[in-house]
Amino acid sequence: MRGHLRERSPGHWAIVIDVRDPATGKRKRRWHSFKGGKREAQIECARLIAAVDSGTAVEPSKITVADFVRARLAQWEAAGEISPLTAQRYQQLLKNQIAPHLGAKILRKLKPLDIEQWHTALRGSVGPRTIGHAHRVLGKALKDAARNDIVTRNVTKERPAPKAEDDEMVIVRDVPTLVAKLRHWRLGAAAMIALFTGMRLSEVLALRWNHIDLDAKIMKVREALEQTKLFGVRFKAPKSKAGRRDITLPDILVNVLRDHRKAQLELRMQLGVGRLPDEALLFATVEGDPLTPNGVSMAWSDFADDVGIPDVTFHALWHTHASQLIDAGVDIVTISNRLGHAKPDITLRVYAHMFRKDDGKAAEAINSVAKW
């Protein structure tokens, strides 16, 4: 089995696979169009060869929606276009929302009416936001199909997903009361970091003591913790340059972290395991292994139920921090940098409803972006 590439024009490739007809033994060629970099084309060529070798290859005219989307997910992840965690989420959308309704349809025969009926069928089981996420995954795959001449057009563009209502996001309304209760919870320090820095759970669980200067009141975000079925728990760099940031700590959090470090040192003395390494995690098992995001999320859910705020997720602490900054009149660029958003306009889109309460704040935010 052989295959090679031919560059038709910059960024446009012909992938040529040599195969033998099992009935006649004669050699024939299969041509596939591909758009992208040379490295991506090489990966796709290798995938096609493997598919032919394993007997799973399907002629473009017969490939189904599910098979094509599944193949694109594998390609995006292999090329580093999406992270393993994102790939896992996309696979769940494919399994639960796309495949049951559209999976068996021939990709080339997919019509705008099919998309419309799909949306209608999904409305009975999931909300508009989930429909929108599934629609975007299918649309991304169909975009690849269209630019590689597998389909004539991307039908998801002709039938957009239903708009999700701009509901008020859930945040903590009584922060002082929550803080008082967090002081007695075993993971209270982790929640306090999210509440007063705007860090995501994945970032909080990757924090190491050598990234914190309590005297200077600075916390450096340099890693995030990712949990997937395929790779388990592993450390990774922030997903964007903006995610790598330094955050100024309020006094209340400095005191919490001093107490947390003291408690860790006392526990190590009791266990007889020696001093605390500089690179030690703030939140870890007795053996020093990182806590899992899923485990902490479940622990938070139990805690939230116990204290009477069952609708508040751990991620809501991130939103609560943003709302505190908005209410305090902090400029949008500073808020965006603190949250790790790539651009201030992302922050504006996410928290637009909070600015609507005070039109003056909205104007100030836009002025900040313009100056930036």
C-alpha cells in the first residue's frame, strides 16, 4: 500500500492512494482532495492508507455523516487543532446529538431540510445551547467536506441553529456568607482562589507553590490540568497566550493561602515526609498527585447542596469574580486579562447582560476596548 501527495496549488493537495482490486489483482488509484498544510496532508494521507489497509475506507460518495465527522475529529486531534478534552466533548456531541438523527445519512445527500428536522427533533431532549454546540461541530466537519470537494456546500450555513436565550448566568449573590462557609470546607482554599482571582478549576488544580509570591501578592498561571478518558489526568500549557498571566492577589486570599500552606506543612510533619518541595502542588493527594477536576467538581456539588446553593457550579465562581469587577467599575481590558480571555471583546460578549444593567458601564467598557 502506497500513497503520495501532489500540490495542486499553495495549500491544496491531491492525496493519491495506490490500491489493488482484491478480485482482479489490478492496481488502481484513489484520489482525495485536501486543503491545509503539508504536515496535515501527510497525516491525512497516512490515515487514508491505514483505513484502506484495515478495510474501513469508504468511497466519498458512500460515506455517512457519522463516519465523516468521526474521521474529522480524529484528524483535528492528531493535527493538534483541538485538545484531547475538546475532542472528548465533540465525540459526546457526535454520539448523543448528531449520530442518532443524522449519522446514517449519506454525507453528499444531506439537505438543509435534514438540518431543520434535526434541530426540531433535538428540541425535545436538549436545550438550545447544546443544539448550538452540536450544530457547530457538524458545521466544522461540513466545512472541511466542502473545501475538499466531498460535498457541494455546507448545509449548516443555510439552516442556522436556534438561538439560545440570553439568560442571566448563575453567580454567587452573597459572597461574605459563602466565604464564611468555605473556611470550614476541606477544599475551601481552592474555591476561594477561583472566587477572588477568576481562575478556572483546571488552572487552580495545576497551581504550584513556586508560582506564588505571597509577599508580592502575585500568582502566576503557567499550567492547567486536563482530564480525559483517553489520557487520564495530565498537565498542559494554557490554551492561549492570554491564559499565561500574573494575577494580583487580594489580602483575604493571601491570608487564606498562608493558612493553607501552614496546614500542608503541619500535615507533612505529622506524616514524616519532610519539607514541602518548591514545586509542590497547592492541592494534591497525600502522595502528592494532583486532584482530578471531575472529583473536585463532584465535591463542590455536594458542598453547594449542603450550604443551600445547588445551582451554583464551581465555574460560577469564575463568573462571580467577573461580576464583582464589573460592579466595581474595573475597565474591561483589565477584567479580560485577569480572566485569561484572548481579547476584551470575548469578555464583553460573555458578560454583556451585566453591563446592560448600567448603560454607563457599557460605554466605559467600549471606551476601554477602543483605547486598547
